[in-house]
Amino acid sequence: MLEDVRKVLKLSTEALDGEIIDLINACEADLKLSGINLFDTDDPLIRRAVFTYVKANFGYEDSNDRFLRDYTVQKLALRESKLYREGVL
């Protein structure tokens, strides 16, 4: 997941990996607090939510609000799904 997030952020260095890992973990915690119990980083919807969350919190000052709104919509959609709430594939 870390490598993929680096690509999404267009980073070629590992210098910010600690911050990225913290954001991935924060996204997981936020989704779980919202009632989403399925956090499978191979799931395309979870991956998209992580990418959007990281972008919303990673210094895209001119787009932070848009990414945060997008993440909120993604999170709400996941929460509406019984599959993601119950955490069973």
C-alpha cells in the first residue's frame, strides 16, 4: 500500500514514508470509527478511500477541501454497504 500511495502522491523518495504510513493508519482508524469494519487494502474502494484521505491530508493546500469532500462521500458510501459494515467478504 505504501508504494501505491507514494505513486499517487508522485513521490520517488522514501523520505516521507513515516508520514504516509501515519496517514494510512489514520484513514483505517477513521473508517473503523465510522462503522466500516472491512479494511482490505486490496479492495479497490478501500484503496481509493485511502488515496483520497492521504491527498486530503498531505499538503495539497489548493485541493484539500475537495479531497476531504470526496473522502467523506466515499466513506459514507462504504458505510451504507452491509458488506463493509460487517467486514465479511
